[in-house]
Amino acid sequence: MSRGLVLRLSGLLLLVALAGCGADADSVVDPPAAAQGSSKPVYGDTYIEALQGNISGLIPNVLSDGPSFEVAGLIYNGLVKYDKDLNLVGDLAESWQYSRDCLDLTFKLRRNVRWQDHQPFTADDVVFTYQTMVNPKTPTAYGGDFKAVDSVEAVDPYTVHVHYKHPNAKALQSWSIWMLPKHLLESYASEGKLREAPQNRTNPIGTGPYLFKEWRAGEKVVLAANPDYFEGPPFISRVVYRIIPSSATTFLELKAKGVDGAKLTALQFKRQTEYPAFRKAYTKYQYAANVYVYLGMNLRDARFADRRVRQAFAHAINKHELIDGVRLGLAREATGPYKPGTWQYNPNVHQYPYDPAKARALLAQAGWTETNADGVLMKNGVPFKFDLLVAQGGDEGRKVAEIIQASLKDIGIQVELRVIEWAALL
């Protein structure tokens, strides 16, 4: 890991964050003739959306980037999934039951599910997926979700029994992990070589609503509707993800109708789309998104391993300045990774209010008491300076980084911004 910090606009780990409000625009230009005057959906057509970065593969269990997850989410399923209110509902599992002591969890699987090569999906695939995730050779970030599992057994082709070492609050949600086909990947998984499997590059086989068709690195990913999907074929025949790293370029493509939908920055949403032609061509949506901004610190660096330094950073950054100056009010201060209004949200966690004086005091307690001629804090004669990595293409991310840079300068810390492409940053 590079020495320093990471900052980006969305992620899975919360350190210092803002809860974002989503802003999307979807095309309503020239609806098909069959749909005009009718409220019934029709089959056909292609939907084109922008991805901010290239995908890194097609087996999501061994990947870690948002674009790959977005594409894979249409190819694979888990046993359970989240609905729009973040409630867990059945996906490949039609039902489940806990024992009274919460140590046993039994899933009943759907009987009408087939892999996209027409082989049946069974309990053996669930056991295989679990074994793959806990295999120490598997390069995955999600194996820890199954550490509390004692055993997984295929009771019959459509029943899976999971026994836990102790009650585990995350037990059910861990089974939202993407299920993998045993008949295709067993030999690769046993050697920890899923990333080398052909299914990770050109021919992924899932159970989801879309089939993989094409991937041109840095250009596009093409998916086609799965006619045999267990919930019925999707209405949209093709989904094309165009890889466009720059949010400004994405916005130009949106206005030129080169993409059908895109996420908008706050500036685009509030000030650059309020004119008649855009309102006629697109429908804008505003909603509380499952997105937050966070500042990630490399704890392998002794400076950031000191809790007082991390607390000082939290007190030094005015989050309301970020909300008003970057998101134009379309955000709120986060208290955790879950959005307000969901059952997981907890507003009563400890907060770090903006307080530069307290930040300086904490740094002094950590031994940062000297300053050099430039006003940069020093410890044992070494100035406190570091690189802040920022993903390329995110205008808002760059603005957030610049405000953080200025805020930390005010308490005597020198920050250099390094803007790099998202895959390289990972």
C-alpha cells in the first residue's frame, strides 16, 4: 500500500465521511412506439450507462472495485439480497430458518434456477462457494465474513444447513455473497487461481438476469438479457457500460445522448441541468444514496497508527464546509456506513466536531511540537508531510481533497495531492 492516505467519493469502509445524496438522470427521449400511450412495459432496446473506471475482472468474489461489482451484480446472485430499504430478502434462497439458539441457519433454495450454461444450481454450489471463500489461497477480501461458520452442509440438492460457532449478527447478510459454479471453477478455486480462470476474463457464468457478451478494456462492457432467468427475462435486451473516467466527459456524453443515464455531480444537478431542453430530454432523480466520502489512513505508517493523530484530523476538517462547498448542500454528515432511515442507522455515535485548537492539542500530545521554517510540524526533526491519493475523473473528489489539504495546512501538516487512475490507486 502506498504511504499516505486515500480519498474517494464512494466506498465500503468508513473512516471520516459525508453521507451523499444521489443524483441521477435517465433519458426519456423518443420512447418506443409500442410504449407510447401505454403503461405496460415492453421488451427490447439497449440501455447505455457510464462507468467511471474500467472493470478489473468478472468473478466479483476476488475483486475489490465498484465498476466490477456493478457489472457483476447483473450476472450473479447471492442467496439473499437487499431491497431498496436495505432489508434482506430472498434471492436464490426462497426461505431460511434459524434455530432457537441462533447457531443453525437452514436455507431452502429455489428449484427453478439454472446457471447460464443451463446446468442446475444446487446446494453443492453453495457449499463450494463457502469453501472457496474460506480457502486461505483465495485472494478475497470477504473471507472474514465466514469466520464464525463452523460447518456448511448440503442436506439435499435444495437445502443448505449452516452451523455457527456462536451467534453472529452478520450471519444472514454474509450469504448475499455471489454464488459460484462448482462445475466450472472447482479446479481453479482449489489452487487459489480464480483470477486466472477464463470466466474472470471472457466467459463468466452466473445465475443472474444478464449474460456477458463483450469487454473491451477501457472502452465498454456489453451484457445481454438472459432469456432463462428464473424470475423471467429482463425487459431491457442489452445493457452497455461505457467506461468514461471523467465526470465532466460523462456529462457531455449525457447531453449529446451518448449515454442514457448517469450520476450527476451536485453542480450539474443543481445548476447545469435546469434548462428546457435538458428537462425535456431527461428525468432527474434525487435520493439518499448508499454512498459516502471517506478519508482512509494507512495504518502501516506509524504516524497514522497513533489514534490521537487520526482524531486530530477528524477535528481539523470542517465537514459542513465540504457539504456546502462541494455538494452544495446535497449531503449530510455521516455517523456510519448506513444511510438515515434504514434500520441499521445509528445517529448516537461519538462525533468529532470541527475544532482546530483541539486538533493542534492532540498532535502536540502525540509529540508533534516543533515546526520548521515553513510552519510544518516536526517530530524528531522529521516534518509531518504525506501524499493524499485522489481518484482521477472525480471533480468533487478533487475539491474535497483540496479542502482537506487546506484544513490540514492550518494545523501544520503538509499535504501533497496525487491524482491517479482508480485501478492504479487500488
